Amino acid sequence: MSSCWRSRVALVGTVALAASLLPASSASAASTQTVTVAADRSVQTVGEGGRAEVTVAVTTSDGRPLAAPTTVRYTTGSGTATAGADYAPVAGALTFPAGSRPGTARPITVTVHGDRTAETAETIPLTLATGSTGATVGGQPVLVVNAHGLPYLDRRLPVDRRVADLLGRMTVEEKIGQMTQAERAAVAADPTLVAQWRLGSVLSGGGSTPATNTPAAWVDMVNEFQAQALSTRLQIPMIYGIDAVHGHGNVHGATVFPHNVGLGATRDPALVERIGHATATEVRATGIPWNFAPCVCVSRDERWGRSYESVGEDPALVIPMETVIDGLQGRRAGQLDDADRVLATAKHYAGDGDTDYDEATAAANEGKPWWEQRYPIDQGVTVTDRAHFARTDLSPYGPALWRHDVGSVMPSFSSVDWTEDGLGNPTKMHANRELITDVLKGRMGFDGFLISDWEGIHQIPDPAEPTNTGLTAYKVRVGVNAGTDMFMEPNTAPQFEELLLAEVTAGRVSTARLDDAVRRILRKKFELGLFEQPYASAANVDQVGSAKHRAIGRDAVAKSQVLLKNAGRALPLRRDANLYVAGRNADDIGNQAGGWTITWQGQSGDLIPGTTILEGIRQVAPQARVTYSADASAPTAGADVGVVVVGETPYAEGYGDVGGPECGWCSTPQQEEKSLRLQPADQAVIDKVCAEIETCVVLVVSGRPQIVTDQLGKIDALVASWLPGSEGAGVADVLFGRRPFTGRLPVTWPRSEAQVPINVGDRDYQPLYPFGWGLRTDHGRSGLAAVADQRPELRAALAPGNWNADGSLRNAPEVLRPLGRQLGTGQGSAARNDAILAVAREAAQSAVVRGSAPADWATLIAEADRAQLADDPVRAFTLLARVAT
């Protein structure tokens, strides 16, 4: 027997003995454990003349160390790069010995040659294989030798020259790919589809998130899709888009700001700009450079399920609040590529807030299951003449373009039916060449790009297939020729591309139209810096939900609260009061955040990090004794003040239409019928608390006014809290006087459902509370004194005999007379004008509360607010003085 044979026998005996001594679970591990070997990245780019190091790691099904050795063989394969000339081919094997821990990694290095010749990108596939029992390979990585030496890659050149160079190198198929946007869910399981479909963009719809909804996971997901875009020959980066309509609401842990209707109540463009910047910072921190916001619609009917997405019912309020665009994009040219800025989108062009309510549809919905019901107003028809449309619906878009240089625009789902040519022939906005190409791109000079809404062109009627709700060649042709540049095709991207290619081939869509669309898209990608920095960094994920941003949110909440009634100075509350807090919205952060929070429709309950209103009360007034009972079933004895927090549950779009479908898949509270009246249970809580407790404060948490006229006599203080978002402590700040109430109504508060729709400027205008109404818990004297220090001409109005000890007005005529004279000089700052108008508004509202105001007081106050927004302080003062005196 040879020594070699004896060694083998000894080895076999040793292995057998070791196996017999192992615990049963370890002995069987090799037969039950599966191993996956995978590269750390599916696509890895490398510069010409560089070295690419592909990291290969092992993972195990049970999370334990390898029970048996695993070997993976590798070799460079056949791609568009030439072996030997472009790179040095490699082949070999990596072995992970038994006992290797999951995550153990080994490198494979590939050397790329350099020849200094300008080229498009080339690919080097790397093939991995394993013959080890129980081992599999998790995908085949691809090395991409970066495009280089081409003019469009030279950051020193002007953007338009880079665009022209790139556009001239593109095939028709590549251009069509740039015009196509798919939803994350359509490509998540197979990210290589981003490259196969040559996608110009990917988006997340409401609630479409990575499996782990953390900021870092968002960065990883976006980069994975970007890697696929960069594996194509021209390496045009894709642009990721999302609806961050009140903060980065899709991301768990983000700061959720008040919805737009609440921001309209602040009348604070500077605050709104800060919110835009904070939102941009959080969105970009998660790897996303494009936000489908803001909505610059003018909401003209409270029954519209998207009314809270509008800052108000009049363009005079919407236009000043477009400073949010500056916050998102930056004020200066060249800021788009900053790490805290994103591309903004003005939407929905145009008229989506001015559609007619369809009474017949609402009536037909009654008794039907929710899935058979239709939207009675959302996505409807704006029936109007061109003059009204230009004055009301188009007017916010000019300033969005000229003052704020908004980079993208989204057409509306709605239609317009011009009264000049007779009724009954509406045109879908996505098909409206007149308004998109002739007006927006032509007369208004918009040089950004248009992104369709979700499957927007699917709604264009096809005369040949009137019942087809999907895509057809006709819909694609009409949508592209109308002027939309990129198409949100969440689940039908390849079908859209095939149909558009056929239309171009047939000559029904011109190459000039394609070039116009792609040129606009590429220009923004260059301006965003995506060609220089296509991959997102995780360095700023700590900005998501940061203390700084939550402080901005809390400030916005406090400024958004509108004090509608304050009998007997019920507010502010004492911080040591004995409080009875009731109502379903007092301790429900999902309800106070509203729709577009984590999911499309939002969700009742403990949905996001933040502070509920109840938690805010306990935080701001720790010495107060607080009893909480959502349904007011707990005894009320001993309470000094009842605080009842009622209102709506979350909804979005047509599922919020009054008379429309309920959200059948949403949480149970959200399935209630949408109404302009408080739900019966809410009314019952108000009745009980206001009957049993001497002082009764009611807060309405909602996306629109709720009819409270019948119960108003029982209520001492009434507050419109809107949808405050994640920072409920801001509500408590004003309840306890830590901050004053300063908000003013951005929409008219109707007296009855029969008045709806009701808007400032209506001929018969007799609401419960008019546009611009908002009582204050500070007084105008303090603001006037602040600006009078350096303006002696105002000191006469501050004479002590004209004011009460608490700072409220005693003699309005004597105060307003000198203020009016000074305002009429036309000299003075905006701060001075605002201080004077605050005194005049206080005097006017006090007259209304006393019952001494003229019969048309509501019209006068509403028109005064509109005049102030239009920078006509003299007219605003004159109207308020008529109410006050």
C-alpha cells in the first residue's frame, strides 16, 4: 500500500469521525442549506483605461455560515466591447470555503484599455456559473465602458449644444424611449426592462415604494434603475419622478406638511418657499430629482375631491403662493443640479378645479356598489368661455413660467367645452393642441416639457373604438401631436412605444414633433446635472424628517389655523386648564395628514411618525389636566373646556368627490360617504360636549369647509384646522396662545349645501364666513406699533384713548382715519401696509361680530382680501373701513 493511499484512508476516517461528532442540525445543514452567489451590482460602469472590480458575495438561505465549500467560475463574455482591443479578457474561479459567513465577498478585476477615441458606451458581460451542490447564481453582471470624448458629455459646452449633439446621435427608438415613463412596479422585478425599453423616466405612484420604506432603500432602488439606463449605448440617465405634494409623503419618516388649502390660509409666500425647499431637500435625499408638484389649480367647488390640493378659490391667492416653485427648484439659474433642489411641475393644466358638478352622475351613483360609481366632478368638464378660462384657470400658469421658470407642466384629466361654439363638444386636455401647443408652448413661451398624467391619453376618445379604455394608435397620435412630451404609461410602456413607432413610421407623427419633445426632456436632464452625477448619494438621508424641517412644518401648521368664531374669548386656553378632549380626529395622525400620505388615498390610524393634535396639547400644556374620549363616552364632569376635534377621513382625487365612489379597499373609516356635512357621529360628539361643558371649542380637520351652521350656536370657538400633516403640535401652539391665530380663509365657508359652489366675486354672496375671514388672538395695535417706531405719521393712531387695555380697538373711526390718510400717500413698505390693513381687518371683523356691519359685509371683506392680494392696499383699506364704520 502506497503512502498516498494511506493518507487518503486516514483523511476519510478523520472526516467520518468528525461527522459523527457533529450535532444533528449541523450534520444536516449541508443538505438543507442553499447558497446564492451574486455580484454586488448588476451593472457597473468603468472609464476607458480604468479597472473595474466586480465584487461577488455569497448568501445562505438560513443565514448561517457555508456548510460546504462553494465555487463560482467566471469569464468575460461577448458584448459590444471587443476582447483584446477594448479590454483584457479574464476567466477563473473563486472558492468560498466551508464556514464562510454570509456576505463574504471576493473581487473579480477587469482591465479596460484606452485608445483616446471618442465612442459611445460598450458592454462587457461577465458570466458567473457554479457547479456546487445547492448553489445558484443570482444574475449575470454587466460591465459598461463609459461613453467618452463626445460633445454631449462635455460639461463645459452650453446645454443647448450638448442637447443638439446628443439628439443627432439618437435613433427613433431611443427618442421614443425618452418620451416614455413607466411605474416602478412594472420594472422592479426585472430592472433590465429599463434598458430594454430605453425608458427616459420611472415614477412612483402613491403608495408605490421599495419593500423597505426607508430613505436609504429609496436611494438604492433609484440607483438600481439608473444603472440600467446607463447600460445603454448613449448612457442617457433616466429621471425618477414622484408626487411629493405636501412633503415627501410616500416615504415613511418624511416631514408631512399641511396640504395646500392650509398653506393658502397662511398667506405667507416666504413660508411656502421654505416648505418647497425642505420638500426638495428630502426628495433629492432619497435619490429623486423630479417632483410632480405644485398644483396651481384654482378650486371653485368644495365638492371636488382634490379641493385640498389647491391653495384657494381665486387666482389672486394662488399666484403669490407659487413661490413654492422657487423653493423646489431654486431662485437662480443653474441651481437645479444642487443636492437640495428638484425639478418642479405645475399642474394640472388647465381648469381641473373649475369643472362642473354632474348632478346626474351623483344621482346615478346612489345605491350602486362603489366599483360601479363614477366621479361626479373630478376629471370632469370645464364649461366656460375663453375669457373666463384665461382669467381664472390659465392665469396661474403665466407667473409659474415667467416669474418662477417652472421646468415641467402636467396636463389635466379634465376637458374644456367652450361656450362660444356651443355646448356638448368637450376636448380632453391631453388632446388639446390649442391649449398645449398654441397657448402654453407658443403664446406663453413655455420651454420646459410636458408630462402626461397617469395614463392620461388613455382617456382620449377614439372614434373608431369608443369603448376602448386602453391605448390605441389614435390616442397615441393625438396625444403626441397635441404637444405632450413625456407619457406616464405606468403599466403599458412597451405598448405605447410600439404604437408611437408605428405612427412615426407611417408619417402620422413627424420626426420634428419627436425632436421637439426629446429636446425639451434632455435639456432638463442636463440642467439637473444627471449626466455628470447620475447616481444618487445616500449622504443626505438624515435630512428626511429632520428636526429643522419638522420645525418648519410646525410653523406652517400654526399659521394655517383659521379662527372662525371666538365668543367670550374662549381662545386661547389656559395652560393649566382642565380639558376634555373628544372627537375621532384628535388622536389620529392618518386623518390629520389626509390623502397622498404613504398611500395614494392616505389611511386612518397610526400611519406616520409625528405628533397628533392630542399629543401636541399634552406637549404644549403639560400642566393641563386632559381627559380624552374619542366618542365622548367618558364622563365630562370637572372639565373647564371641551375641545372637540372632528372632520374628514383621508381621500384623494375622485374618491373624495361628494356623491362619488367610496374607497372600497381603504381603511373602514375612509369608506364613509363623502359629504360637506360632518358625519353624524361627529355631530353627536359636538352636541354632547357642548351641552355638558361650559366652554366648547371645535376644531374641524378637513380638506374643505364643513357645514356647521346648525350647531354654531352651541360652539364658543370654531377653528378650521385643514389637514395639518405630521406636526399636530402646531395646532396646540395656537390653542394655548404660544402662537397667535393669524390664518385667513383661502376658500369661502358656505352657510348651507345649497349655496355650493360659492366663491368670492359671486353676485349673491352670503356665506357663513367669507374668503379672507380669520379672527386673530393678537391685536393689530402691536403690529402697528412695530412699524410706527420709525414712522411718526402713524403714532397718532396709537393714542391710548383709542385702544382697550388688552390692545383691542376702542374707537375704530379715530384709528382708521389717520391710517387711511397715510396709506393713501402711496409711500411706505409692504410691512407698513400689512400692519395698517391688519388693524382695518380687525375693526371690520369686530363690527361683524357685534352685529353692526352693513348687510354686504361678506362681499366687502372678501373683496378687500382679494385687493390686498392684488397689491392694491388702498382699495382693500377702503372696503374694510366701510364694514368697520
